[in-house]
Amino acid sequence: MSTQSSRSRRDFLQKLTSVVGGTTAIVATSGMVQAAPSETPESIEEKPTSKGYQRTKHVDTYYHLAEF
């Protein structure tokens, strides 16, 4: 029975150290990583003017083949 007890205790301690080690690694690196502020290009800020819906030969062909 002592073998069973010591084996489960070892497994518990191994799992505990891996969790504590992983948590420590995450905490240690979280202070180092910082995202840089994003910069939007000027071309994205200006919205292009839309010509709106245009009925073309391609659109007419689609409507003809779709058979509404």
C-alpha cells in the first residue's frame, strides 16, 4: 500500500510542478510582449465613391440564365 501511496504522491507533485512552471513562464513573458499601436494608411480612411448598380451585358446574361 505504501507503493501506491508514494506513486500517487509523485504523480501529484509532477503535475503540480508542471502547472506552476507553465504559469510562471506565462507570467514572466506577458510583461515583455506588448502590441504596437496600429496605424491606418491614409488610403483606407478615404472611402472610394461608388458608381452604384450598373446593368451590364454580364449582369443581363446572369439574369437570363438564372430564369427568375
